[in-house]
Amino acid sequence: MYLSRFYHFIAIVLLIVSGSGRLGAQSAPARRYVNLAHLDHLYQTVTLPNSATVGTIAIYSNAPDYRLVGDDDEGFTCIDDVARAALFLFNEPDLNGNRGKQTKLRAMTEFVLQLQAPVGVSGAGYFYNFLWPDRTINTTFRTSVAEANFWSWRAFWYLTEAYPYYQKRDTAFAGRILTATQKITANVVRDFGDKPAEYGHSQGVAVPTWLPFGSGTDQAAILLLCLANVQQRQANLAVLRLIDKLGSGIVAMQHGGPNQFPYGAILSFENTWHAYASDQAYALLRVGKQLAKPDWQAAARREIDNFYPWLIQQQYLESFAVNQTDTTLIPIRTSQFSQIAYGIRPMIWAALEAYDQTKNQNYATLARQLAGWFLGKNVANTPMYDRSTGRGYDGIGATGINRNSGAESTIESLWAFQRLEKYGMIE
């Protein structure tokens, strides 16, 4: 394992700050960082034209008064955020005893179900994304059409997680969830299962062409989690083959190592890495453990062990692009901004999953180091999460902090601290 030497320094600093020398999954956090106040502010129930009552999350909330804001082209709420918020509530430790959270979860689940495109229309089985202010579904704008894209994968992911929960509590509702997941599973197997395992090239980099959008490992990572949940519920050879195919494509986009740029990073798309949506390591660890694929787990740890420490040393990056000559990758474009919660949370989850699987304390140290970005240990020296209000700020740009607090930044921040608190790794 090739963990950076600076971990020793980081560990000492963190011990001084926290006053605690031992971390573990069983230790209880001394304080709560998760605060649902702002998420509650973003939440509202609305009634659709078909009389269904659904739970929504406002996409934007602007400083200084944090009024809720929509978008003229898209709408006021979307499945991308509602599904993420539902996943957050689903993993709240007090869900089983909290009637309010259960009610919101049910309403948001209804929202997800209502936005699946019906039989007979383009994209049937995939999901629309946005809702207009008049409560009708945005079926035409490019970020809202029902297609194989991020928002469909988020809906898919949430429904596969929620099904066992509702199966024990409401069999009729669980049946609707199962039907919805079966429809999108069939779509995914149809659209990706038979793609030939061929490679293309981008700036000299060999890229798998059978992933979503050609070589999108970011989307493939979410899809991997979805399909693994489907496979766990009921074994299916076609699904298993597709899981293998997607996972191998993600691993094929890993480059470099301990002393070679880009230090084990898994490229996101073609010849580019970007921080947002970089759940590849987390997905490889989770699914690799479930399906006994140690090479996937090793690939994930290679990125965590080498690339994450390098990113921290750079004070984080937003993205970079590379050119490959022979076996050497050279950066041809690097961007430090904007830095957003969606770029940090995936690394925290991956480090915590690596800790869970190995019990190596270096991963606990790394997870807390990454969490520092939210608490002010970033290039702007400014907290990006306010635990007194539960607001996750929208990003660090080249000219300063965007203090708006929309759904994505808030949910991603809460996701990070929810998982850190689960393992007792923040006080």
C-alpha cells in the first residue's frame, strides 16, 4: 500500500485538534454535524395534475436571504436532487423512529416514481428530471428528457436501495418500486449489455467505448451500484455480465501509480478527470466486495492511496486533461476552480469504505483530512458547510466563495458528514 508520507504529519495535527487518538466504527461522535434545517427549508410537498402528492427539493437557494429559486429552462425541482435527498433520509440513523422523516421519504419516493417515462413515449422506462412551477413534468429540455443519463441513474440507485425497506412496510408500494426498477433494468441491459468491448482513443489515451456516453466512468460508477443492488436481490446472468463489463471499463480508465502521474486516478470521460461525480473508487470497493472482485478493490485503493493525497497537496483541483505518448500521460490542461461539495464527498465516501473493508487507520485519517475542506481547510480558508444552519455553500471559485446554498451542495455536504458520523470520525 503506497500511502503518502505526509499522513504522519496529518495524523499528529488531527489528534491535537480532536483531542482523540483512537477512531473506529463503534465510537460515538461527540457532536452532530448533520443539521437538516436548510434541507427542510428546501423541501415542500406539491400536488401533480394527476392528484399525486410528492415531495420536492428546491434546486437553488440564494444568499443572503436564501430564498428558493427555480430555472426558466428547467424548472424548480428535479429528480437528481430529490433522489439524493431521499438516499440521505433513507440512511438517517433515526429513520425507523422518526415519523416526520418517514413521511418525507415516502413523498420523495412518490416523486421519483411519478417521473418515470411511461410506455409509449420516447425514453420509456428512463426518468424525466425536472418539474415546472405549474407542477407539470419538463419532458423536453435537454437536462430533463427521459434518457440514459445521470438523473435516471440517481432515480435507479435510490429505488434499488429503497425497495427492501418498503417491502417490509408496504408491499403494494414496494411492488410499484419493483416494477419501476425492472423497467429501467431492462432498458440498461438492452442499451449497454450488447455493446462491443472496443476501445477508441482520445489524445492518445485508449478509452472503453461501451460505457455510458462512450467512456463515462462517472456515470458507470452509479450504474454499477444500481445493478449490484438488483443482482443482490435476484441473480440475473445478463445483469451480472453487464456489471463485469462496466467494472472492467472503469478499471481500464485508471492510469499512473505511486510515483507516476496521474497517480492512480480513474479518468472520468475520454482524456479528462473531473472531481464532481467521481464515485468510481467507492463503487469499485462496494461492488468488488459484494461480488468478490479483489482486483476492483485494489484498483480503488490505488486511487485512494496515491491520487487523493496528491490532490490534497495541490489544494484540490476541479479537473485536468491529459495527452498520452507511449506509456506516459502528460497534463495538457489543469483547472483548480470551481471546487464544490460534489467533488469532495465522493472521496470521503471512498476513504471510509476503504477503512470499513481494511480497518487501516490511515484511511480514517484521510477521510478526516478530506472533511477539512468543508470546515475551512481549503484554498479559500473558509468553511464550506455551516453546521449551525445546515447550509452547504455552492463552491469556491477563482474570485471567492459562492455563498448560495442549493440542493446539490447541501445534500452532498450532509452526505459527507452523515457518513463521517456513522463511523465516529468527526467530533
